[in-house]
Amino acid sequence: MMNLQVHIDQSSGFCFGVVYAIEMAEEILDENGYLYCLGDIVHNDEEVNRLTKKGLKIINYDELKTLKNERVLIRAHGEPPSTYELAIANNLTLIDASCPVVLKLQNRIKNSFDKKETIYIYGKHGHAEVIGLLGQTNNKAIVFQDISELDLPSLPRNITLYSQTTKSTDKFYEINKILFENGITVNTNDTICRQVSNRDKELRDFADKYDHIVFVSGTKSSNGKVLFNVCKERNQNTYFVSNSEQVDKEWFLEGQTIGICGATSTPMWLMEEVKRRILAF
């Protein structure tokens, strides 16, 4: 037996938007035994598996089109107006668990679009939240996930800039600076969720304290990729795992300290499972 000291970061785990969506789903599952959900309720396969065992049925847009007279959960990422229109046509009851931060951002983008502003969104192509944001502009806004995608000389001289809520604040302000240096007037809207961006700073401090960091996240989580890199920059001995089986005994030496942390889509029970596995070494 190795003598290892293992600590879980108490500020890691679900953000309030995800907690709200999962509580809503569980309440209906306990009552009804099943519930449809449009897309993965959270970008974490282990949590999705736990909920599908309770009766959550994950569906895509094609399946939604054929569904009638049912209840469907809208997850924290939010949806474009077309989803709500389809629900009315198919007599679907939407259980709307869109995150309030995302809804506020959707409204702001819609207002900018109504004012005929030229809208650019810093976000991940094809991400559920971004699809919902684009929908507020009849899909006319420009989405980019890296400044290199934009041809700066041919960009309009006046743009309105928004960000997906889970992007890196540092990167967002770096993009602003580059646009400004290229003579573009930017109406900047910092719409990054503070619960996510503050975690950047907390995790830097957390990663400094331990010999090793085990970062627990689903592979589909954008926020997970950002926060894993935050830890890795601070502590080279940072390992990415999606479940407890992926933890390798060979990573650690006798008497070392290990910190466990995760994304805003990582359930606390999963981090506890990882801790139990490490302690079993």
C-alpha cells in the first residue's frame, strides 16, 4: 500500500446551471419514470449514463421532429427559437432548464441583431450553446473559435463582440486587443460566466499545492479542456481522466500529495470515486 494524501477541490463540480437542469430532470424521472432530453444533459458520459438508467432518453433534432405530445427537457446550454416553434407545432411541453446566464446572453444578442449590429461570437463551432446564440440572429452572426479564422483586413470597421459563456476570459481580452490594434472598433460584451472564469484563478492556486493533479472531465466538455490546460500550465504532473478506471498507479510515488479537480460538468460523486481508487493504491 502506498501512503498517498488525496484532496478534492471543493469548488470543482457542477455549476449552478447544470445543478438546476439535473435536479429538474431527476424530479420528473422520480415522478414519471422517463423524460426526453434534447442532447446530452451535461457533457459528462458518466453522469449521462447514471441518468439514462433512471429513464432519461437522450434525443437529437431529427428525433425531436417526429416526437408528439411529450415532455422534453431543454438543457442548460439553451436552444434557438426554431426549437420552441417546433415544440408548439408538435404539441410538446418543454421543461426549460436553460441556464439564466445563457438566456440573458441570448436576449442581448437578439437586441443587438434587432438594432442591425454586425455580430461576432467567440465560441466553439457546433456547440449547443452557440447554436442557440446563432438562432437569435437568424444564423447571421459570425462564429469563430480562434482569431486566426478571421481575415482582419477585410473585417467591418465596427463590430459587436460576444462570447460563449464558458470561454477563457484571458483569451477573450487578447482577441479584443488584436481587433483594436487592427483598427476595428469593437463594442465588447464580456458575457463569460463568472462561475466559470473565477474557477480559472481558483484552479491555478489549487494546482500549485500538490505533487500531482488528477483532472476529471468528460471528453466532450469545452470547459473541461480549458480548465485542464489551466492546471497543466501550473503543474506539469496533471492527468486527464474521464472515470476512475483511467487512473494509473504508476503516476504516483510513496508519500505524495494528490489534488483532484474537475470541470463545471463533472459530478462530485465521480471525483469521489477517483479519490477512492487512488486511496486503494
